[in-house]
Amino acid sequence: MSTTRMQVLLVEDEPAQREVLAYNLESEGYAVRRAENGEEAMMLIDEAAPDIIILDWMMPLLSGIEVCRRVKTRAETREIPVIMLSARSEEVDAVRGLDTGADDYVIKPYNLKELMARVRNQLRRVRPAASGEVLSYDDITLNADTHRVTRADDEIKLGPTEFRLLVVLMEKPGRVFSRDQLLDLVWGRDIYVDTRTVDVHIARLRKALSAKGGTDPIRTVRGTGYALG
């Protein structure tokens, strides 16, 4: 994939199930962080928000239902897809899980191939470029697989960092990203880069997008960050 690896937070208190599922997720190319209870899950979410959460219902210290409720009531995390795993097969339990905010509900024992498909489906919704979809905004088109960007049919040459910046902005047009959020999404959570570096690469991206005409599509939000449109 042309974009950074997608981050999965796997929250499961049963060690054998956790490791089997983690192995399959990593085999699919995802970066997996593991938590064995709800409190540890919330700590990891606070450290760095994942792209998706796979969450067991029944856990010690803090239940999956409560973790899901907290994730979905916080502005900075409510868009993260949550797939809830549960041995509870009654319809009322599934309804309760979905009402709490879970985006999908999978009953144990589950089919691994089906669960992987559900993960891909949720990520396709929130990270379309990473799933191979072509992104479009106004007269700008971006193909993550071919690493090609065009504007009004003119090809735009971008460096790798500017390309990743544009991917993030085009996946959520209109959303304002802070400099720290862009650092995490574009450079990675384990790399130290000064926030002023974001401004430099945004300036390069703006110059490239407007090199053959057209208005600047990137909006600066004073004191906050940047948005596309």
C-alpha cells in the first residue's frame, strides 16, 4: 500500500484468542497493538488513537461496552470504528452493543475470514485510500495504488511526504487537522519531528497543487491547523 500501515487495537482478555487474531491481522498487513483489559485499552487509545478497535465485550476491570461508550462519546475518538466481539448471541445483546456505538457486532465463535472482511469493510469507510480507492475532491484526483495525482487532468508531481499529506486531507475533506494530528498520521507516532515541519510541507503541497493554475484548496485555520476545503 502507498499509505502508512493501518493501526489496529485488539482488546481481548483470552490470551490464545488474542494471539491467533493478532497473527491473522498482522498477516493482512496491519500494525497491531494488544490490550488484555478495558483499562489498558483506554490507556493505549489515549497514547495514540488507532484506525480501528476490535473489542471483546466481557473483560475484567472495564467492560467492552464501557470502553465503546467512552470512545464514542469523545470528540477525538468517536469516528474510530469499533467491532465488538461477544459470546452473547441474543438479539437484545447485539442491539445493546450497537446502541452503545459499536459499528459492527460479531458473535463468538467467529469465522476468521469473515472477521477480516468486516475489518476491511470498516477501514474502507474511514481510510478509503489505504483500501485502494481513488479519491476525488473538486478537480483533484488521487490514486494511492499508482501514486498518481491529477488536477483538471494535469498530472501533479508530489514528493512522498506531500503525497501522504494529501491522502490524509482528501480522506476527510472539510475536517480540520491539527499539526500534531498530521505529524502522527503522516510521519508516524514514533518519529520526532517539529510541528513547524508540517507548515513547510503544506507550503510545498500548496505550491504543487497550484503550479498549473487553480485556486489553493487548502484552508489554514488559525491556531488550529489545516483542512482541505
